[in-house]
Amino acid sequence: MLFAFICTDKLDHLSVRTETRPDHLAYLQGLNSKGALKFAGPFVGDDGKPIGTLAVIEAEDRKAAEAIAASDPYAKAGLFARVEIRAWNWVVNNPAAG
């Protein structure tokens, strides 16, 4: 099952994002190597600076998705003000649909 992570950064936490980014990217690469990561990237503000994250992952169930989100170095560093986890159905342009 696919889950979308919609994460909003805390205000004035760009330094936390910058300092934690290498560990976050390594975490995402680990998910990618297991086939769990479908896509990910930052939301950006009008100034072009990151203000949040959108990631879509495949997990067995919601509990597993929550564990993946909680293990993200950004989450562990306290970057996010809010994290929404929503089940998601990839209909258009899904490469797995053939």
C-alpha cells in the first residue's frame, strides 16, 4: 500500500534541515534500495527555500508507514511542525501500471 508523507517544517528551522540533510538523503536511499521509496522532494517557499517534504512510500500498512516516518532523520531532529500520513492510490503516470 502506498502512503504520502506531507511534512511541514517548523518556522526558522532551515539550519536543522541543512545540517540533517545528508543523513536524511542516506535514509531515503536505503528506502529506495529496498523498493519502498516511490518519490520524494521538498516543498519550497516563494523564496525557493525548503519548507517541508513530500514523500510517497510503499509499506505493508499504516503502522509500518508511521514507523518509517518516525525513523527519518528529519523527524528525529525535530524539523517538522506537522506530519500527515495518508494512504494514496497512484493512478496517473504510475510506472508500475505499465
